[in-house]
Amino acid sequence: MRYCGREFSEEEVTWINEQVVGHPDWSRRKLSETFCARFSWYKPDGGLKAMSCRVAFLRMERDGVICLPTPKGKPAGPPRVKTQVSLLTEPGHALTRPAGQLDIEFEVVTKRSSRLWNEYIERYHYLGYTTLPGAQLRYFVLVDGEIVALLGFSAAAWKTAPRDDMIGWTPEERERNLRYVVNNSRFLVLPWIQVRNLCSRILSSVCRRLPDDWEQQYGYRPVLVETFVQKDRFSGACYKASNWQYVGDTTGRGKLSRSSKATKPIKGVYLFPLSRRFQEVVCA
């Protein structure tokens, strides 16, 4: 059984159910942390992969594989953005100067500024705000101290044929090295910013600093970035202009679908190597 990118053996499932029965006072957090320590499920930085474990346990319970202890206190869930937006994200001054004349700065989102990033995305991005999966980095893009764009990078898709065919890795190599691929899961230029070539300049600049920022946060350097561009909405021109490689389209079936029919929008898959040695790293 595979959940959250990990295979769970019958022995492990039996162990989980035994602990739930044998330790009725354990919280779900205690159960997941104990599981990770016993069965060596660690993050690249050496910490327990307890959050992924809790998500996996919830999905296993939903599928009838295990029975979890009753939640203690309020159930945890993804952060929710208030439907009433604040004055902080009201439209700003129009910007129309040529991109070459702009001094672009990047600011990594912190816990203190996280709510503001979420609110901008919820208010102006067509997908709205949802919690980004796995390891992540988010940025504000500023010009003259004013926010002009926002970026989000998170865990890569578990499988996507165009990317996997281009890399040429085996399923075992993908499972072992997927962490070296990150997903540009959000990119928003605020609607009152009308600067030609600004998008491609932002993408080029952020990809130069992303490996250092990611290493500082998580202790390892990603070597490849992916993104998915919805084809009925966008042309992908800014990615092409900043030398991202178009490698094919998604099937439109979604990652959990068991149907052969497309039920979701078709998206173009684009890749950008952060290292010339990216294939050597991800296929190691």
C-alpha cells in the first residue's frame, strides 16, 4: 500500500493497529512520531517525517486500513484564509515602466508574513489559496518596496509521464530522489502591474537564488524545477522566454483518478534545470 510516496508493509499496518489498541492514551501525533522513529521515516534534514505520516494515516483510515485514536482537541486542518480580505491587499499603484529599469528584490515569506501571502493568492490567483504540499518556499517580489508578484515552490508531483520520460529515471530512482525536484506551484503577478517581460525576468532571477534558499531551509539543493501551465488559460510564454523546456502535456485524469477519461484541465509540463548535473543527481 502506498501513501504519501511511501510503501507501507503488512507488518507496519499491523503495528499501527496494535499501538492504537495497546496505547489508548496516545495522540495521533504521538502515534505518527513513534512510527517514524521505529521505521526510520526521516526528512532530508534528519527530522521525523511526522506531518507526512499523519496525512498518510488519515488516508489509510479513510480507506479502512487502520483505525486511528479519537482526535484530542480540535482536528488539525489546512489553514483557511478569511473570506473577508483586508486593506493590505487592496490594488496598488499601476506600474508600467520597462522591466529593464526595475530593481527587483525577493523576500522569503516567514511565519509573520505568511498570512499576507495567503491573502494575496486567495484574492488574485485564479486557483485561490490552498496549503502547498510538502517542503516549500514562498516569495514576495518587490519593486521600490512594493509587492508586485508572488511565487510559491513546493513538493514535486509524484508522477507525471512527460517529466519522468525526459529525466529517464526508474521508479526506484524517482522514489529515492524526488526531493531534488521542486514544483513552481504558484506564480502571480498582481493585476495592476503591466510590465512587459517582467514575468520572464522574475522567473530567471528566482531560479538563480532558489537552490541557495532551499539549502538554507532544508539542508540540500534541488536540481530541477517543474511547473504545470493550464493550456486553456495560458500560453506558457513567460516560461518559454526564460528558457524553461516544454516536455509534454498531462492527461487530465488527475493524480487519484482511476478513469481513462480526462476530468481535469490539460496542463503543459515545463522543466528548468537548476544544475547541469541534474540527471546525474536524480538518477543516482
